Amino acid sequence: MTLDDIRRFRQLGSKAPGHPEYHWVSGVETTTGPLGQGVATSVGFAIAQKWLASRYNKPGFEIFNYNTYAVCGDGCMMEGVASEAASLAGHQGLDNLCWIWDNNHITIEGNTRITFTEDVAARFLAYNWNVLRVGDANDLDRIEHALAIFRQTKGRPTFMVLDSHIGYGSPHRQDTPEAHGDPLGDEEIRLTKRSYGWPEDAKFLVPDGVYEHFNAGLGLRGAQARKSWTELFGAYRKKFPELATEIDQMQRRELPADWDRNLPVFPADPKGLPGREASCKALNVLAQSIPWFIGGAADTGPSTKTKLTFAGAGDVQSETPGGKNLHFGIREHAMAATVNGLALSKLRAFGATYFIFSDYAKPAMRLSALMEIPSLFIFTHDAMGDGEDGPTHQPVEQLLSLRAIPGLVTLRPGDANEVVEAYRYIMQLRHQPAVLALSRQPLPTLDRTRYAPASGVARGAYVLADAPSANPEIILIATGSEVILAIEAHEKLLAEGIRSRVVSMPSWDIFEHQSKEYRDSVLPPQVKARVAIEQASTLGWERYVGSEGCIIGMNTFGASAPLKELQKQFGFEPEQVVAAAKEQLRKKQS
Ligand SMILES: Cc1ncc(C[n+]2csc(CCOP(=O)(O)OP(=O)(O)O)c2C)c(N)n1
């Protein structure tokens, strides 16, 4: 970061954007800006450090021994995600984590007394944090002392309440909301500089001696710390070559050799199994072959089937920080932010819950895409399959809204083998987060000797079943639980001599990144009669069926009833797909 970048603050291409953004400059460890997100992510950093230390540190080799500090504002303290994260951190006893609250009592609308009058310190005490107070943000000795106490405190994270003044030194703006966002203006800047004893007309001034001071302090200490760590790691590599290789691979986001060799292949089975069951089998294989792949659910482990059950896959708790299963509690938002913190620390991590509650996790998921990190979000109960739970639990607009997040890979596999292929694709991602939307109910496992191999998942969409001579007059496009429905309709259409094709489309995003040639081979532009089938919002499917195509999807919320009745009510039956296909053909011919 140069002085020039700072001069160009908030200008296009500057390394100093409006809010800190991960991976454009070294030293920005996570993207922040949505209040509370940074502190919540810091919990993932702290859990990761303890996990890494537990697996890799050896007597005399403290390879991972860092602490995590987060500076936060009143806004962060008001946001729910910070409370969720603080509660989790307190439970986990993260004594390697220190939050410093810039307690200046000012937010945009005024003094916090208009809306925020709770006892924050008491709240943190109740969360099992060590709470310290420094009454003056300019008292460096006291701050040093508080930080020393943090480093000595065991079994609890530290929360430092640091009383401060916004716009400190500005004679007319100190302690006012204007100091938060409005430029001070030339005259006030002059007066503020005067109060600091600073040259009043100088701009971007770096006085003599500053560079030297930093070089001799932070610069020297950092260089020495890096040198001694590199030497230590060199010796570690000699003594523990396998663990060192793991660390190298993890840091580069590579995977161990043969990481996918034990992934299951499911035989054809008309009864089949739920997407979540297939996922459970794949997850348990992957977490054994990729030791740094960990995760958990927001109190939905038994129903999302995300528990890792192999020997040695214990829980991550304060006494067992090297476990594999995280219990995030019913804190979806903090879960997603924590997963981001783990991913930023180079672990592969997943968080899971029901698809409908992705809404509770979304702000952190969005940041994972913005940061280009491979967080994994596993969502089950992906459509109306949870029947009796009713419309509060039936996703409608969730797929669409996640597909709209740039860079986020969303996959909705159609049978057990597509689930496995989805994992194979996801685990190789290095710079993109992924969402896996899985069914609660069993889906038949397709006979892949009759239909195309599930490896087509890696292209986002593929021709699963085709018309004779690969010359379709109608295309049925489906995702997830509706793939089997399309196949059933396809067989009926074929029996009536109608040349139909079924395209399984687990991922719009991946498909959009294929060559035009491939896309046209799957969806030939001249075949305009098309039906899309998906138990989700119809919005957006025009992209693939055209303005005159047919979309069998959801235009309302669902309802509370057994699945079969819902399928009938909302048109997800083979007969209705067949009728829609025929109507399409009639329209195109007339
Ligand atoms: C989730 C979220 N909501 C709203 C905003 C808009 N916003 C930016 S700063 C701010 C006030 C923050 O006050 P505080 O944390 O006390 O910061 P300070 O005034 O001390 O700079 C708000 C509401 C935001 N960035 N993120």
C-alpha cells in the first residue's frame, strides 16, 4: 500500500477501497464493512488457530501460536451476528481471541443513548469472556497492560472496552455524528491539526523519522519473527515431513494425492436415497482423506446428515480443539462467518442447515464470494420435500437469490451420484465458495448404463437422456428432485413418439462458464420448445426456456401437506410435465 493508494482512497483501482477488502493487499485478513461481520469472522480465525496447533504443533515446534485481535465499533456491538459469534467464542473458551471495542458512543444518527443503552460489558461477562476496561484510548500504557492481561488469560476470550472520542482533537466535531462520515472541511482540518501541534497546511505528511521508527520497530520485529518461523518450519519439515507436506498443501489450497479415491459410486436403485444421505457418505470419505476438512451444522446435524462419524472424528470443544465436528448452535449467521474465518485460515470448512435458513446466513455467504474463498455451505430440505413443515420451511426464492451472487457456485444435484460428483467439483475449488442444495426425501438413483454418467455435473448441465438420433424436438430441463420427474415425463413422451431430451442442470453458474459450443450442444438454439422444472421461484428460467417456454416452478409460497399432495397441487407430476411439453410443441408448430 503506497501513499499514492491512500491519496486515491475510494477511487477506482485504488488499493484503499471504501472498506478493507481481502486479497488486494497483504495485511487485510478479511473483508469487513457490513458491521459485525469482521468480529464474527475472527471467531473462525481463533478456532482455526487452536485446530492447527492441536494437529501440527509438536514439543519444541510451536508452528501455529498466533492470537487474533479484532477492533470493533458500536455498530458491531449492536449487530446480532456479533452476539451469536461472541456466545460461540465464549463457549469454546477461545483465549487466543481479543476484541477491542472502540466505545465512542457515536453512530450515524447520533449518540448511542437514543437506542443502545444496555450493559455491553455485562453481556460479555455472561458469555464467559474476560472483560477489561481502558478509560482512555490515548493511554498507551494502559492499553499495553490490558493486552498483557489478555495474553495471560486462559480459558476465556478477552473483550476490551476502550473508551474513545470520535473525531478526537477536532474542536467542533469531536464526539459528534458528523465526525463519523462527513468530511471535516478545510477550516476544521486546520483547527484539528493545530490542536495536535501538526503543520496546518501539510497534506499526507510523513515527518522525518517516521519510516525509520517503523523500520526499527514493527519492521525489524516482523522480519525477525518471520526468519525464526521459517527456520523453525525448516527443522519441522525434516522431523515431520508428512505433516509439513500437509501444511504446504493446505496453504496452497491443494488436495492430498488420491483425495477422491474412496468416494462412493451408487448402484441404480428405483427407491434410491435422500440427497442428504448421499452427502453424508461423501462427506465422511472426504473428511478422512483431507485431514483439514472440518465442519458442522447449526443444531441440525442429525437431519442435515453432516456429522462426521469415523473413528477419531471427535467434536471441536475447548478441551478438544482438534476435533472434526463443530457445533455451531442455532447461530446460522455466525456459522457462515466462522466458516469464512476457517477458510481464510486455509482450512476447508463447511457449515450446514436447512436451505430455508440460508437467509439467516446470507450476508456472510455473500462476503465469501466477494473474498473469493472456498467456504462450503450445505443446505438440505431444499424444496417441498419437508411437506408438513409448511411454507415457513419451504424454500422458494433462495435458489434464485444465491444464483445471483457473483462467484458463488450453487449446485442442486438430482441423485446420489450427482451428489458425489458435486462434491468432486466443489473440493477442487480454490477461489470460489459453494452451496450444495440437497433433498430431504429419497430420490431414485438413476441407472447410469441407461442414462449419461453423472460426471456431467462438472459442466453444470448435461444431456441426461436423449431423443433417438440425438435429434430432440422438445427439451425438458430440471434440477435436483425434479430430474426424476423429467425422466418420467420423457419416457412417456418417447412412448408417444415425441422426441424429447432431458437436461440435468445442477448448476447454472458452472454451465454459464462452459464454451458456447458445449452450451449449444446441450441446448441447441434451434430447439425452442422447452420446459423447465424446478421446485423454486420461476424467476430467471426464461434464460433457458426463452420468453415463450414453459416453467413449472413456484409462483407462490408452498403449503403444509404431505409431499405427494403438494406435488399434485403445484404441478410437479409427470402427467403435468407431459401436458406442458405437448402444449409447447403445439405452440411452436402453430
Ligand atoms: C450491517 C450494516 N448496517 C449498516 C451499516 C451502515 N453503517 C456504516 S457505519 C455505521 C455506524 C457505525 O457506528 P460505529 O460502529 O460506532 O462507528 P463509528 O461511528 O465509531 O465510526 C452504520 C450504521 C453497515 N456498514 N453495516
